[in-house]
Amino acid sequence: MLNTPPSNTLHRRLRFAIALAACLAPAASHAGSYGGISVTPIPITLSPTQTSVLMQVSNGTSENTSFQIQTYQWSQSPDNEMELTPSDNIVAFPSVFSLSAEQTRDIRVAVLQPRGMGEDTYRIIVRQLPSPAVVGTAQVDVLAAFNLPVYLTVPGAAAAPAVTAPVIEHGRLVFAVANAGNAHMKLGKVIVTGFAGSGGRKFQASSKPIYILAGGRVAYAVDLAPRDCARTSEIQIVATLLEPERTIISNIPVSPASCAGAGAARTAFEGDTAQDVVMGPTPANIGQ
């Protein structure tokens, strides 16, 4: 579940874009766009032999508008929250600029010092600045903000995905999808399916796409209703990766002892065993 902040405005000119969704696009190079403003390519890939690329920002609206670019080192917390630290190792020039209506401009994105034995990850945030007509007034302008991934790759860097530490206790399945490699990976979906001894499906839960950076892990938990847990003889975890393209399957036997003490108030599947339930990463202290 993604939480969105409340909106309290007197008036809104709806010109809003957050390109996080575009960053999950399956294409290797893609454009983020909203309301006539676009940025390409997404993602941006650099290497020790190609330390700079051109990024294009286009203003397809009928108004003149200004932009500011900020650069960050990108890491992940143990519970997979994005952590951004201002970085001067990656630069965008110019960092502040204006575009006339229907104008496109090239922005040079460069890394100053390639480093490390594995992939380095950064984020570039391209923000539209408020127009002079809005500044100092009660009107709130909701502006475009594109959050773009930047990968500084090195030869031989690769992801190493695995399903780790699956445990079923008190009717709760806890496991993690880990990346022991030195390059990022894009996890398209994780599907957890419970099967009865006859092979019939008793429940299923699925997750949304997510990035896991080098050395990172994402912990998941699925709470089983007592009846579903008791009828389940095996749980199958299928993790489908989009980058690199790969499928990982892990099968876990379910014993009666692992269902003992299952909480009736937890997320239940027994009322509708055909329903797909969306699950998300757990807090950092789960499954450690």
C-alpha cells in the first residue's frame, strides 16, 4: 500500500508528475512524461568508459517554465526504503535552466570519479520551479518532479538473486528476496501459493514490482488463516525478475506444528481462496 500525503490547497493548477512509476518501466530506455513535460532516457546508464550522457528535458506546454536538477547517491534501508544522500560525484549541467514553450534542451549528466568494484547507484531529481505568477500568492502550483535512476556499471557486475530464510511459525510465513550480487535487480512480482495435499490451490498472495540494489534484501510476511494453514501441505514462492530475466522457485513444506497458534485476527484467505492478496515488504525487524 502506497501512502499519499493529504492535499490542502485553495486552488490547484494540476501540473504534477512523479516519475517513480516510469522508473519501473520494463524498457531499457524510456521517457517519463506528464502534462506535456518529459524527460528521457530512463534509466540513465554510465560506465568507466562512458562517463557522461545527454539527458533531454522537453517542455511541450504552451507556457515558459524553469527547472532545477539535484543529484543524490541512492541506497536502500534494511526495509527497502529509498535513501538519498546529496552527491557531488555525479553532476548535471546546467542544473538550473528555463525552457520556452515547445522547447527541448540537452542536459549533460556525468560521473566525476568512477569507483568501486560493483555498480554505483544514483538518483537525479528534475523539478519544475513555480512560475512567477504563483510565487507570493495563495495559489498552489503542483509541479512536475521526475525521480530518475542512474546506474554506474562496471564490467562483470551482476545481480545474484535468491529466496532466503523461509520460515513458517504460528501460521506466519516469513522470507526474504536477497541480492548478493554487485548490480541492481528489478523484482517484477513475488507470488506465494499454498497447496493442499491433493494439489489444489488454497490461497495466493502477490507483491508489486520493486528494485533491490546490490547487497540488498526485501523481507516479506504472509499471515495465514488457521483453517487455510491447516489445509496447506506445501507453500510455493515464485520470484520473477525482470532485470535480469529469471525465475526463482522455492517450495516449503507445511507441518501441523507450524500452524499452531495461528492468529484468527490476521489477514485471512479462507473466506475467498481464489482472491489474490497484495503483500508488501515487512518492517526491518521482521525476518532478520
